[in-house]
Amino acid sequence: MIQTREDLIEYMRCDQIALHCEALKRPRWGRDEIWRFERLLRKLEFYSNNKYNLLHKLYYILYKYRFHKMSVRLGFSIPIHVFDKGLSIAHYGSIVVNHKAKIGKNCRIQENVTIGSTGGSDMAPQIGDNVFIASGARILGNISLGNDIAVGANAVVTKSFKENHITIAGVPAKKISDHGSVGFVSPKL
């Protein structure tokens, strides 16, 4: 959770490295929309935790408005305080994440992904570190995924996989290899 300015800088630096934008100082206008979105996400997280004076409350309102506009434009429904540092969104397109989900460090997520609850339940997935989630994957229910897992394209994950370093795919998802997410996510942060 981003509590201090140092935390904010660290989270934004890790996201920048995960997006392979480390050679740039700032997102370029007309390009780097995903990086711009992730920066807004992190700033909103910081100001939501630090609304102790009027200026911070005003920044919170400003970033919340800008974040909402950019979320709608890019097709993202990603709440704050869900992803740990090192988030890498590969493409814009529909991405829906439940506000109770928790995703660990160094996650790479593709387009058309849903991470949510089922059947009116409040419980959402808990996902470990260094996870790659391919296009069209659905991760649903009160489940947990271990570290270094690759979720295949169009997989429907409705049960927990606590084993590390595996690849899961299919409908319903099952273990298909011991390869894991190596090569899909950036080096560990």
C-alpha cells in the first residue's frame, strides 16, 4: 500500500520497468496511455491514503476524476489498492477487476481479462507474485493462485492453484506444464 512519497516513487518506478519504459522520463503524449493510466492509478492510491489536509483532498478529487475518465477511455475497470508494484498492462481493452481482489508484485495482464467474484459472493481471487494473465482469461471466485503462474488465453479459473511455477489453461483451467511465467513477466523486482 502506498503510504509515503517514497512508496509512490518506488511503485511508479517498478511499473515503469515492468512496462519497459525505463529509458523515458515521462509518458509521451499520444502514445504511452497505459503508462499514463498506471501513473494516475498510483497517484490516486497515494492521495486516497493521505487526505489529511485540504490540498491533498483537492489532489485526490482531481486524480479521481482524471483516473475515471482515462479508465472509461481505455476500457479498464480497475479499482485502487488491488495491484502491488510492477503492474504491466499489455494492451488496452476490457479489463475488469473486483475491488476485493489482491494481486501480488510484478503482474502482467493482457486485454479482455476478468478477475472477480461469483454468485453474489464478496470473496475475490488472491493472486501471487510474478503472474502472467493472458488474453481473455477469467479468474473467478474465492480462490488463490501461487507465485510464478502463467494463466493461458481464454482460461476459466474457478479453483485454487497453490503450486508455484506452473502454467494453467483450459475451461475449466487445469495444470498443463511446469514452465510458469518465466519469459512472460519482467525480471523480478
